[in-house]
Amino acid sequence: MPESIEHPLWEDMQGLILSAYPHLDRARYLLFTIENAAAARGWLARIQPHVTNAFKKQEPDGSLHRDRPNMNVNIALTAPGLAKMCGLTGNEPPDGLAQHLRGFSDAFVEGIHGREHRLRILGNVGNSAPEHWDWGGTKPGTRPAHLLLMVFADGDAAALQAAVDAVMPPFNAMTPVGTLPPTLPLDEAGGREHFGFADGLSQPILAGSHDAKRFPDSAHITALGEFVFGYANQDDQPASPSDDPCERLRDNGSYLVFCQFEQDVNGFWNCVDEAAAANGVANPHAAEQLASKIVGRLPDGTPLVPYANRNDNEFDYTEDPYGYGCPIGAHIRRSNPRDTTDPLHRNRHRILRRGRSYGPRASHPREAVGQERGLFFMCLNTDLERQFEFIQQNWTNNPGFSGLSDECDPLIGAESCPMGRGTFTIQGLPAPARLTTLPRFIRVRGAQYFFLPGIQALHALAKGECRANP
């Protein structure tokens, strides 16, 4: 495990690494194609004062706060976008980009839709395939996404718009890539996603952070190098220093997975209502119990394992080895199995989630009809294949996960799973129950791999100090 990281070192990391900004009620995500790299570098130089780092001032009472509490801005780039800022055209094939962006992974350079095998393991098939995406995919006429601008603000819609206007790039530098729907204000979301369940409850704790000092015995403390380049990872492998200017761009940065997931909220609740009625118990309480089995938690966030309460994030499945409480194939059990025989490596596949919902909140999930609703899924990691893609391939979309057969994640699993997906086993005595008619409740509307640079790397890009390798 790496040594403690002192607060001043957070100054060179963008703030999204340490926080999802829960104190800022509103957010806007904007995608752009870089048209003129020189003009884009000029814009980046001008908005540097607005870009939020991860540093927080510590008060005498031990509390932490930021200098800019009412507006936070973060920036991320795709591989073609980074290449354009480094003097290339951005149209180079992946092999050509890899030669210039040395030190960046093949997964990042190829992009989230760059290989057929990646589409399969991520479940981006059928109506979630890239040719159907509104952005980031291969639909004809779709502009390439080079840069993601994330703006967070406190207050009303006008305050958010003012924050966006303060950092909006000029049209001679970049042009918008479609229009992403506005995020749901946090006070309206109430800590729950649109299916009606508490969200964002289990997160890694960064070694050396303030939270790691508050909870020194937590099983969730994870090496900083799993999420930020330039530090030792969970295997205690130190970062390798480099003199290559493009490799140094990675320092204090992270890969950002950004996806737009449309949720079929009405379809989900219709499905569980019908399944409950088919078992002779047609009432909302029975349907809620079934939905909770699919998720692995009660709607308020309480995990379905013995002796755990809604505020307990240190639970594991040692008291529920057969899945009689939380089914073995439930969403939270697949997303993070928790149990391991090797404590040193238990957090090698963790990701930092930073997503927000979009679309209006219905008074009850069963009434969520007529308007598109979903989630902007965002996660941070330094090894896309060992972290984000591993979770999707080996846990979420693995039909043989933990001894199961022909099942994928019942909530977000791919429709390409054997048996037409749709199968979910609920372990129990004297015999398990098995649902075999679950459709897919999530549709991918857009996705891409981005890189979230450190603050100094953004300065280098703005000054034009990064030049593509010959």
C-alpha cells in the first residue's frame, strides 16, 4: 500500500477524482469536436482559473472546503481529441495514434467501440450497438467527440447556465456534438436512480485521502494508483518515471468512462409486477421484494445480507454464501463480489463512480412514462481493461458468474447473454425460483473513453508544449 498522500499533492488533480460534487445541485455535460487546435488551446488557457482541482483547504476544526464552492469545472479528452491538441489531425487510425500517444493504453486509443470483442464484453450489441448511438458511435452523420466539458453549479437553472456561459468554447475552436439531456438536480433525485433505488452507496476510499484517515480500517481503502497515474497501485507496483512528454501527460490524470444509459423504468416495474402476479402474489409489496432481489438492496439502500443495515458499507457475503438473502446473480453482488481469499488484491478491480441521473423524476417509478430517463454513468480508473472492462466481462455479463449458468446481470446485463439474457435465479429453500422472461432494462445511447488530465497537463496542452512523437 502506498504511503500517505499529503493534501498539497491533490492540487494537480482535477476535482472529480476526489468528489462527485454532492454540494452542487446541478450539472451540465457538453461534448465538442475540436475544429481548430490553436483556438482550442487558447480557450483552454483562458478557462484555466475555472478548472477545479482536488485540493481542499483544511480548517482548524478539521473540516475541508473549496475556494470555489458555487461552480466547478472539469475537462476530459478522447484519444483523437488529445492527439489534436498535441498537433495531429485526430483522424489517424488506432495504430497510428498508439505510436504518438505512447504510454496510453490500447483500449483508450481504440475507443470504447474500437474492437468487436470490446462491444461483446461490454454488452454494446443489439439496440445498444454503436450504430444506434446518438453520440460517440458509428451512426452516419455523427460528429466525433473530442472533448467533454463538465460544469457543476449551485442554485437554479439560471445559475447553471451562467456557469456554462463563463466557460463555453468559441465556435471557431470547437463545435457541439449533439445535445445531451440536462441532469436531474440532486435535490429532486433524492439520492435514488430512476428505478427507485438508492445509488452511489459503495465507493472505494483513496489511500491518503481525508476519508482514509477517518476510516483507517475500511475494506474499501484502495491504492491511489488504481485511479490516478503516477502512484503505486493495489499490487504495490510503483509508477515508472518517463522523459517522454506525452507519457508525462498522464501524471495525476485518470481514464474517464462516460456513458449515457437510457432506463426503461416503466418496463422494469411492469416486468416485476407481472412476475409477482405469475407467482400468485399480485401486490406492490411483493413486486418491490422481487425488484429488491434483482438489485440486491431494498429501495432505501439496505443490502439483502444478514446483519447489515442501510448505512453499512463494510458488509461482505460470508454470512450469505448461498445467496438466500442477496441472490448470487443480483446486481450489487456482480458489480462488486467483495469476498476474496487475497485481501491485498481485493480492490484491484474497483472503479470510482461519478454519475448523475437525467430526465424528470416521476412521483413513483411505476408512473415514469412518456419522457426519456436515464443515467450518465461516469467512472475513473487507470487500467480500463483490468477495472471497468473486467467488471463488465467477468462479472456483469458473465453467464457462469460464481457458478451460475446462462445468466447475466438482471438489471444491466447484455442482451447477447445465452438463453436470450432474461434469466435470473433467486436462491431459496426448499427450491430456488427462476425468472426467464426479463428483457433488458438499459439501452446505451452513447459512450466513449476519455482521459481526465492533471492540472499541469492541462497547462501543457494549453501552451502547446505537448507535441506528437515523431
